[in-house]
Amino acid sequence: MLTKESFKGDAFIVSEDFAWETVDEGVQRKILGYDDHVMMVCVRFEKGAIGSLHHHVHRQVSYVESGRFEVSIDGRKKILEQGDCFFVAPDLVHGVVALEEGSLVDFLK
């Protein structure tokens, strides 16, 4: 059950209050709102940067905020651009390649 005590942070999230964290070459992220059940992460990519193939137990929905990405999910690939989304079921291997500079907004549950 979601309670005010389980939330990690303030209910109002101001992006500029969070620093970008380098996670790989050409890839930075900001972990914003989260609790024990859901998390939102902004991830920005330089052109050619790779979000390495990985998997996790969480469901993930990602929104392409800007740019173009080659997205791989469970061996299937598709090019997505600004305004598109993708859904990753638990434990599926997935990753992205930035075809141009861009950013994703990830929601994990």
C-alpha cells in the first residue's frame, strides 16, 4: 500500500533540484520520484550512445521525449522517435542506441 511514509522525497518534484548522474559513456540520468512501487527516471543520450542490453524484474514504460532511438526488446528492434513509447515486460532483455542526441523518460513498476 502506498503511504506518505513510503514515498522517497517530496510530492512536488522540481527537475533542477536533481543533478545529472553519468551512467555510461554519453549517457546521463536523473532519478526523480520513487517509492517502493514505482520510479521515474529521465535519461539523456549523446548521438551514438548505448543503453546497454539488460533486464530487471520491473515493468518499464519509456517515452521518447526527444531524438531517435533504435530500441531492442527481447531480440526485436524498432526505430522510435519523439512522442513514441515502448513497454518492457518483466525480465525481458532490452536496450537502446541513440541515433541522434535525445532523451527518454522511463517509468518502472
